[in-house]
Amino acid sequence: MSKKCVLSGYFGFKNFGDEAILDVLVKKLQNDNHNITVISSNPEYTMSQYKEINSIYTFNIKEIIRTIFNSDIVISGGGSLLQDVTSAKSLYYYLFIIFIGLLFNKTVIIFAQGIGPIQNPISRFIALQFIKHCKYVSVRDKNSYKLLTNSGIKADLLCDPIFSINIPGIENKTKTVAVQLRNCKGITADFIDRLAHQINIEFKDYKIEIYSFQDEIDLEICKEFEKNIKMLNPDIKTEIFQGLTNSQIIERISQAEYMIAMRFHAIIIGLLTKTKILAINYDIKVEKIAKEFGLPILNFNTEIKDAIAELKSENSEAITKKAKKKVFDWTHFEEITNKEM
């Protein structure tokens, strides 16, 4: 039975990870013949990526309320929406969408999220109360699962849906180092300079491909890194990639022999493609996935030379074999979304 589904997440910002999650979710719902409306910061862009979906602007509150009122299902996720480290405003925005769904007695689903950190105790209490009343909850990490379980909330612990992307195997890697950077609290000019210096020493005969996954956050620091590495060695081959589609990003990273990355979903793509990965630890989710797969972790204040030595000795084949055992379980999601009303 076809349902009207409203999707709420960090959509429309052309951020690779969130757009990849949206892609997986849209394809799943369309395969089950559901009608989809995506709440997006850029509705025109979002609608251009898919056939037969609707999209409404993130802050068109009147239209959002009307659309949810006329819907059957509200899906919040995936990603790290319910946290106040990035912004308390964004936490309350996503909670507002959940609240409207609950208010109108819709089927509300928390989809493959990382819950927290929520530092403000009042915010945490409100978030947990809302989540408790959702019809189905799935989370992507043990800490989120533990938080909800300790609060008496039933949830499924699943892998990130990006692990479900089917990526053709690349047998012949190119002599390339993919470097994926983003601006964030804690990153310094000194770190960028030291990273450029060490990469120039270790990989001077490689092409250095620098990836901006979300230009407003990533591009400036990517340009700074390229400038630094060129000052050290004008002959080293570098190229900045911006504005790529999801499939183009996956294809290029698949071909790289090495990747030094900050973003969580960049690391997942590397895991699935036998790319040797060094994870830059800017967020707890990056630290967790690096530890899960035994990847070397680079903190902003640690010695880069030692981390790159670990990177070079990495058994990428064994790591990819482990990553490909992760399969996203749609069972309970399908039961809820396809249930007759």
C-alpha cells in the first residue's frame, strides 16, 4: 500500500554523506511504491536528483506543517541530527519536525541516527521523550543504543546505510592519495602545514587529490592545504575536486591507493574499496569507526609521521572484507512503512 512519506534530515546542502543516505532512503521507499517529500535547504536541487519526488524548503514552516498533516509517515534521519555539539538550534529544529509528526499522530521513524552528544540536560530530556513516542527507532552506534536502552527506549542497532551501497571492485589502484578535509573546531594552520609537509615527504611521487565534500565548510581549508603543499614542492601533482556527484566521488576514491580523511562517510567509502585509510579525528563518530576497523587515527596534535607509517602498513584487503559483512537490515523499517493503516 502506497504511503505519503516526509523525510527530514541535513538535505540540500550538497554534503556527500547526507546526500548519500538520502539516495539510499529514496530508492528504498520508491522501490516500495511510496510517495516522497523531502524537507531540503535547496528543494530545486533535491528534486533534480530524483524522479517523481517533491521537496519543500527547510524553513517554510507553514508548508512543512501542512505537508506532515497530509502525510502518513515522517522519517527523521539518518546521520547525527539529534545533538547539540554542532548547534542547539539545529537540535531543536529536528525535534520540532518530530514533534509535529507526533502531534498529528503520524508514524514517526528515527532512521539510522547517531543520538547525541546532547550536553544540555533539558534538551536531552526533551529529545528522549520525543524519541520514546516514535513508532520505530534505529541507531548506528553502540553509544546511541546504550543511551536509548538505559532510558527505556527500544531501538535497533544497525550499521550506517551507506554500507549498503554496491561499489564495483577496483583491482588496479592508481598512484593517488585522496585527502578529504573540512573546517572544524580544533583544526589549526599548524596542523595543515605539518600535514602538507609530511605528505610531501612520504608521497611526493603520487598525485594528491583533495576533496571538498561541502564547499561552504571544506573548500577554504582544501585550498589552504594545496597552497602549502605547492609551496613546499611546486612539482607535486595536486587537484582539488568540488561539486562532484555522489557517484563521481565514490568512483574517484575507489581508485585511490591511500586516503587521509576527516568525514565519516568518506571513511566508509574507503573501507568498502580496499583503500588504505588514515582517519583524522575531529569527531567521536570518526574515532569510533576507526577503532572498530583498526584504522590509524591522527589527532590534531599528534605526530603525523608515525600515523602515515601505520597507514602504509595497513591490510586494506582484510579491512574491506570485514566492512562488506555489514549489511543494513531493513526488516523492521519495511514492516512499519508497508503496514496497512
